[in-house]
Amino acid sequence: MERWEEKENKRLRVDFVDKPPDKEILKFEIIRKKKRKPDYYYHLANSLDYKQIKNMTYLAIQHQNLEAIMGLLKSNVYAATDALDTEEGVRFFAEKAKETSLIMPELYFFIRRPISQKYKSIFRRLARQSIIKTSIKIASRGIRGGYKKTVPRYIIGSPEFDLDETIQHNPLKIHKKILSHGDIFGIERKRKKRRVMMILDTSGSMYGRLLLNAALTTSVLAYNMEKENYGIVLFNSTAMIMKKLNERKYITDIIDEILDSEAAGFTNISIGLQKGLEELNKSSLDRQHQFGILITDGVYNRGENPVKIAKKYPKLHVIGMPADNDADKGIETCKEIANAGRGKFISVQDYKDIPRALIHLLAQAGS
């Protein structure tokens, strides 16, 4: 009688022969392009060496399998980038950038270090264009802060007029039905000149997601406040002023700087708030129209309690991002900062909701 161990070994040998290696499965899946998530390709590629992953990435480019490319990048970014660092790779993603909204920034964060300088600028430009295109869509849906002013003459084509003022000043003409458009009191919407400092958390725990969010949110802010003054501070363990309050800086340059910055270090919310406050304090504008917007997960491990510095702001609003660790503690800290800064607190569950939360805040703040 055959021993159990021998039977089991024989079964395993049969299974090994019957089941093709991961390389062949991966090749088959890339070619047939059935809808799979990048992680599926990532797990299949784990057993492959550098050359095999590079060749599989070439295959994915030829068969226009974007999900496979992203999975291969996660498996070995250097091998996959080696395949993308070609004219064929650039052409493929130039076409994909027209179809897919934010895939290019995500891709750029993977390849920005190993890609050659020859093609890096092209991939960065595609990432920047994608961010600007998305931000314009978001900003165009926002309501920009402003106030209504009644004026003694109605402009034909204006969507609003002041009925009460028109009746009060022209009762006789209304009675005689001889009212002309020159007698109607119109309404003009004036934008209040606000000064806003946006303080963005780019600490290491967030990696590419936070840098993508920083670039997209900054672009949304720029388009929403194109005729007002805004400044940008990025912080992790230290803080950097990306744009001063009174500085004139092209949005393309700001986005490029963010795309090439590092999401690293510990989290020091206090130092970010301090930098933002210093910029606001340089302004001679009425403090009623100055405020800060802090975007963070609220989890800090360096610096003093940020609530102390928040109290010094004219007004400080907070958008709370989802935290990887200590989420409840982070949300409580965000609420405390907003309360100390006499501002609003908005919690988002997903990073893609941050730009719309910003639009919501800008529509109300300082109006």
C-alpha cells in the first residue's frame, strides 16, 4: 500500500504540472484585458525577476492594459519604469491622459525618481494638465464668495434686480404703468477681497495621495480665488511657504513644485500654522476678511499643541482627512483646532472629497 506521504507528494507534483507558472498566467491576463484591479497583476508579478517584469510591462503597453501597468509598477517600479521610459510608453500615456482624469499624477508619483530626464518633463506635463483640467471642473461648480449691492440703474441682461427699492422709489410710475428699465434698481454682486492661507499636511504617512491632493486642492484654490490673495504652506516635520500671500506665481509652476516635492518626515501641525499666521500678519487688510484653512488628519507627533497657535488666527477653518492611525484622536484634534480658531470643521472620508470641501468653505468663509 502506498504511504500517505508519497500520495501527497505525487498530488503536489501533478498540481505543479497542471497549473501554469505565474508568468504565463500574467501574460494571459494582460493580453485578454479582462477588467482586473492593479493588485491582481501585482500579486502575479511578485515571483518575477527584473527582466520578466520589464517584458511584461512592454506587453501591457502593446495591449493597452493600464491596470496591468499600475500593478507591475507596484511590484518593481524600476523594472516597469524601464519599459515606460520609451517613446512607445510616452505615446500610450499621452493617449490615456485624454481618457482618464487623475491616472497621470498617480503614475508620475511612481516613476518620477527612476524615469530619465528625457521623458520626465513629458510625464510631469501630462500629470499637471490632468490636475488643472480636473480642478477647473471642480472650481466651476463652486459658488464664489461675494455680497450684493443695490445700484440705481438696472443693466439689461442682469439676472437680478431689487424689487423693494424699485417700488419704494417709483410708486407713481408703477401705478401709471410707465416704468422703464431706467427706473429699476439693479443688483451688482461684488467679490469681497479676501486673504486666505491654506496650510496643507504632507507628512510621510500620506505619501503620493497627499501630494496629489495638495496639487489638486491648490489648483482649485487658485482658480476659485484668481482675483484675490492666497498663500500656500506645505508642512510635515518642517514647513515651507509654497506661495506667499502677495506673490504672483503661475499655477503651473506651483503644481510642478508640489509634484516634485517629498511627502516625508514627521507631522508638526503647529509649525505649519505658525508659518501661515506669519504671512497673514503681514497683511493690512481688515482681519474680518482674513482666514486660514488647515487640511490635515490631525495626528501630530512633533511640535507643541496646535490649538495654542490656532487661537491667534483671525479665523481658522479645518478640513479633516481620514487618518491611517489614531483616526478618532485625529478628528478630535481637528475639531479642537477649528473651535480654537472660531472656524468651521469639515470631515471627509475620502481624499477625492477634499477639493469639494474646500469649495464649500470658500463659498461661505468671508462672504
